[in-house]
Amino acid sequence: MTLSGKTTSVIAGACALGVAAWLYLASAPQPAPQVKFATLTGELISTSDLRGKVTLINFWATSCAPCVKELPGIAATWKKYNSQGFEVIAVAMEYDPSNYVKNFTERNQLPFKVALDARGEIAREFGRVSGEVRVVPTSFVIDKQGRIIKSYLGELDFVKFQALLEAALKEAA
């Protein structure tokens, strides 16, 4: 059986439309998982508490050289944009001893919120959205509506990250 040129064009068009729809859905912002972060200061923050802010969730470990290397850049970005509605929650992985995390945070005077993921539940929940969070650093940018608009595996490219951040901060809540 042979297909006419018109039938082939219709099939090709339908396939292209299907691929375009799949690419859109695959890249469409996903809602951030509903989790609670327990910070080193004892504050309990839920994902819903972050609505109206643009937030970076950064999974890291004190034993991770790339994580330690990028934290000063994250701190500088937080200082630059915090007054405009930017928040950071640095989530220490479950295998990172809490006393190491506390000492590191104090010694390096991290200005943003640092949370412990003692049982790995936060990493698991974020992993359901994007694939497992096993490699650090892994970061997620959440927009004002509570949707993940970008994920990063490895160190942040601060030029691109800040451009994304500036665009997200300009959007209405």
C-alpha cells in the first residue's frame, strides 16, 4: 500500500504537532513538591510559604568541592537580589553530618537559609519531579507561582542563572 503525497503530508504534520506538544509538556514548568525545610535556626518553611518569591533550592554537601566552590557565588547573588524577592534554601544532603553543616555555615557566614535533609525526604520529593537528586550540587529555580522553571545539575553558570533570575523577578506573582 502506498500513501499519496497529501496523506504523507498530513501524517508528517500530525507527527510534528505531536512532537511539539511533547516538547512543550516536557519543558513546561512543573509544580514544586510540597515539602517542609527545617533550617539550622529552627525555622520550618514549607514550599507554599515561598509563593510570591523566586527561590533557589540548592542541594549540596560540605564534602563536595564544586558545592563549596559555588556557595560564595550563591551568597553574592542572594545579597544582590534578596531585596527584590529572591530567596535561597541550601539543603544539606542526608549523608552530611549536621555538625559539619552547622560549622561550615557559621565559618563561611552563609547569609541565606540552610536546611538539613536528615532522612533524604526533600531530595526524594524533588527527585520525583526531575529525576533523582543524587549528585551534588543540584539546584532548582522556583518561580513566584511555585513552579520549577529550571533545574541545574552541577555548578551554576552565574551569568545565565542571574539572567533567568532577573526575568523571573520581573514576572507578576
